[in-house]
Amino acid sequence: MKVYQTNDIRNIALVGGAKSGKTTLAETMLFTAGLINRRGSVDDKNTVSDYRDIELERQNSVFSTVMYAEFGGKKINLIDCPGFDDFFGEVVAALSVCDTALMMVNGQNGVEVGTEVTWRYATKTGTPVVFLVNHLEHENSNFDETVRQLRHAFTNSITPIQYPVNPGLGFDAVIDLLKMKMLRFKDGKYETLDIPESEKAKAEEMHGQLIESAAESDESLMEIFFENNTLTEEELQRGLKLGIIRRSFFPVFCIGAKSNIGVNRLMEFITSSLPGPAEMPFKKTTGGRELKYNASEPVCAFVFKTSIEAHLGQISFFKLYAGELTEAIDLVNGNTGSKERLTQLFSVAGKNREKVEKFLPGDIGATIKLKDTYTNHTLNGGKNSDDQLAKMVYPDPKYRVAVKAKNQADDEKLGSILYELHSVDPTLMVEYSKELKQLILQGQGELHLNIAKWQIEKVNKIEVEYLPPRIPYRETITKMAKATYRHKKQSGGAGQFGEVHMLIQPWSENMTHPTEFPVRGSQEEPLTWGGKLMFYNCIVGGSIDARFMPAILKGIMEKMEEGPLTGSYARDIAVYVYDGKMHPVDSNEISFKLAGRNAFREAFKNAGPKILEPIYDVEVFLPEEKMGDVMTDLQGRRAVIMGMESEGSFQKIKARVPLAEISRYSTALSSITSGRATYTMKFSEYVQVPPDVQTALLKAYEEQEKDEE
């Protein structure tokens, strides 16, 4: 395959809501470029992009697919991203390495929540956006209304490059405001015609708006515009490219991806007017090295995606930021320090791979069988071996389940499979919770985790079950209490004896010590699960030897790890050991550990014990007409509504919701809003549960204890 210079490369992410036509557009672009000689379709399950078994079964994209097309002497690298919110991690990766996003918008539905979410992230990453209004051949499509919604939701800098002449059934022609011609499409090509008289006034007006938008992107162009009241074709082209790069101009194109209308004109625009890698702001490594896509510098490549393919193993997809990559090159992983040899290099189009002799900076490619390199790792050559590019930041998980193998013998194998799934999809997070005694799998939604279950069972052949995850409650106290406990045990020889007198009270930053006991020594124990334990030695007169105090503390800590109410972690307690008794022969560390543990338990039960639950800050993005239904549902989940505000054409509800009430919220929200809403959630704090909830939790724990007996 030809080696492409940096200036001849375009890196494009296909993004947008589900069913907007991204996969169909990718197929048509590959066909237009001659990479394939027959267009597949999602319905026929034979597209280049959706080739994995799960995608064929579901008939929509689950993973992003890296592809390429050669058009007009340029190489277009395409990353087709899933449209469902559950797989947004794939969008994050694509926007991190692509220089432009093509945002697909369904001309029948207008702006959808998926469009909104992707726009916000593209804004965050500074990625230029080109809008493509698709499905214009459908009778319910409405181009003008879609553009109005886009401007209302995002920015008035959204400007059509084209508009349809005959949208709806029979759509085949657009007015191209750059060429100032009518383009009529047939069999993937177009003929150039004069603009009909009926469209001239509208076209002239919109062409003038286009020239103004281009002029506004650069001061020198603005001066030319003021002087001549227009721009030449070359000046217009320069202004549009600057505006796209600076995100002050967002073009809109008309396409019919399924009927191959407008796609070749779009590809002409991609190769002529969209920025190449070196025209975008340069990235810096953690070591301060600015990467200017210079082929003569040491290699720096970023792995943005990892895939596991049958009969091939691990494929690592990278973007090259500096240097030349050749086969058999030796590099160093800047994250792990391990050495890697890139034995083979490929340009990839779905499951098809084309061997490449060499990659130059700005290109996207793939290699196989790296031994210790995964997503978010940086590979370096030369003296910059420990350099790293900033890691991609994925959205926090929103859905969690406990997972276990149906056959206990598969437990160890299941752990390896879940680790492999995480390496492919970092938004799938897995950990064994010592506190909950469960293996917890977290992701972006129920669909996300159901896809993971499908892979485990269908690909890896292990039967698993998903269980409701336990809630990580906390226990604490609300008032002061005392307790005394004597541990005494006689067993023929040396016995066990230890007596501890203890006072406990709630800990807080500004608490006052009880005046009746002088504090002789203190120890602060930060708790790994949050909060603190403060341990105070108030022994006077040697009633308990100092050497036994660590044993008492250990006993208390053991009970803090399994709280007296529900077995949950306890937190934020101050303990004062003020008296006790020893035996000259029978006292030892185990005696005082048990005495301390039991004295703490008794005092805890008398100190107004309360259960705390985790509260999450939740932000729901939704259409205005669904506000009432979503608010009602949230209030039924014990949510506290913190505020509402508009964000473009969508509304945002801010609420604080107990984790116990939101574990399956993604499914409920999708049902209430017909999939038109999304949300984020982030841990906030622990707060006291209501009395009725505490009663129910205590009862459930008692039943559990009986069952285990």
C-alpha cells in the first residue's frame, strides 16, 4: 500500500445518534473510493464496519471500527463509532485521535440526545465538527427544521454548505453553495447544473451568509470582505478551513447515505477543505515534548484502541505523532517501561488488513501481538522512552452488577476474561469488593453489561449470572456511650483475661473531648473506606499495660470492618479507653483484642447507631416534553432535586439520589423517554438513611444471619 505524507492524510470520526446512518455512510464512502466493489447493508449483515458476531446479531454498532479510504490522492482514515450512549467510550477514543468529527443527524428526528452528548465532548476536546443531515430521501425529513434545531442546541455558527432541492421521496438534488451550482445525483455521481430560477434568490442569500462566515474566521479576510463585499473562491476556501479548525464555522451537508446521494461530493470536501493532522494544534507529552508530526524526530505513537480478534489475537490501533514506523522497529512503552517490537504494520478496514511498509506522522494504523501494551499507552523511540501522551478520560460508570460463574470451577477463568474485556473496553470496570464479598462489574448501562455477558457466554463459553450488587452502606453513631467488657477464659493451663472500659462518641473535625478522662495519648486511623477512627489512651495508674493498647485497637478495627448493625464498614468514631484490669499471668494480646472488640460492639449499640448510604450527584439530559415523567420517577427514588436548567434544546435536571435507588436507572430512563435521555452520576457523600429504610435493612440483615446459621 502507498505510504502517505502527513499533508495527504485526513483522520475522520463518524459520530452521532443510533440509527443516524454512520455505518451505511462508511460503507458508501469505501465503495466510492473503490476499496470495495459492492456496497453491503446493515440489513443484509455484510458491511465492512459491523462485522463482529454481536453486531450482526443486533444489527447495530457495538464497537468502533477503524477503516481507510483512498480518494483524490489522499488517505481518509475513518472511525465509525457506535451511536448508543452505553458505548460512548468508543467515541471518546475516536475524538482523541481524529482531526474532524462528521456528526450524522437523522433528518427525520433532528437533534437527539446522542447528538447533544457527542457535541459536548467534541467541544471539550476542541475537535472540529461537520454536520451531515442524512435520510433526506424519507418523506418525513425536514432539512430546514433540523438546521434550526442544530443552531438552537449548539451555535449560530452552524452554516449550510448545501441545501436540498427536493427533500422527501425522490430526493436527488442539492444546491451547492460553494460551487453555486445545482448538483443532481445518480448512481453515486453527480452532474453539475445551473441553479434553477426558483432557487436563485435563496441560493444567493445563503451564499452571502457563507462568505460572511468565512470572512469572520480571519482578520485579513474580513478586511478584504469589507473592501470588496465578497471573497474569491480561493479566499472563501481558506476562510472556511480556518473557521473549521478554530471551531468558528460548522458546515452542514445533505446526504442520503443509503441511496449514495451526496457522498462523493462530501469526500471531495473532506480531501480539499478539512484539516490534516499538522494543521491542528500540536499535542505535548508529559515530558514537555511538542509533537509537530516531524518524520525526522524519534517515534511517538499513541495506542487509542485494543481489539481481540479470533485467530489473530490482540490488535493495537495507534496514531503516529512523530517519527517513521517501519516493520521490526523496537520501541519502549512510556507507561510500563517494557520494550516492544512491532513485527507487522497494517492499514485496517474492518476485518480486512493491508500490509504497510511504513507509516509517516499523522497516520492511523495497527499492529499485532504486543506483549505489554494496551489502550492509553504511548510507544516511544530514541531518548524519550518515558514520554507519555495524556491518557483519554472516560465517563464514570453508571450501571453495576455482581457477576459470578455458574460453575464455581470457572471463577479463575472468569477473572481473566473480565480483565481481557477491560483491556478492549476501558469503560468496563471490574473489581472484587472485599466489603460486599462480590465481583462487581461496572459499565455505562444495562445494554453495555448485557453485551459483555453475551461475549463471555458466546465467545468464551462460560455461563455466568448477574446478581444485584450489594450497597456499600456505612455505620456510625450519633451520641456518646460507655461499655465494659471482661474476657475471661480458663482452659487447664494458662488462661485468658482482659477487661476494657470504653467510651465512644461521634468523631468530627471540631468535636470536644469528654472532660472526665485525661487523654494520655492519641492515634488517628484513616480508614480506607472513608472517614476516621480516633483512638485515645486515657489509662491512669497502669490498670492496663501500654503494650496491650495496640491489641485493643486491633480488636476495635476488626469490628469497624464488620459493623454491628448490618456488617457494613463503620466510620467517624472516637474511642476512649479509660480503665480496665489485667491478670499477672493470664493477660495477653488476644485477651485484650477480644475485650476491646466486644466492648466496642456493646458501646456502639447504645450510641444511637445509624446506617449511612452513598448519595450520588446525578445530571439527567432530556427533551423538555419528558421533564414531568422523569421528575416524577426521580422523586419516587428518594431523589432531592437540586435544580433545572436549559442546555441547548435539551433540559438538565440536577438531583442527589441514593445509590440503592439508581442501580437500574439507565433502563428505566430509556423506557420513560424512549431512549431520548442520558445521564451522568458521580459519588457525592454518605448520609443517614430514613428510619423506615434503616428498619428494613436491619430486618434483612437479621434474616441473612439466620440463613447463614
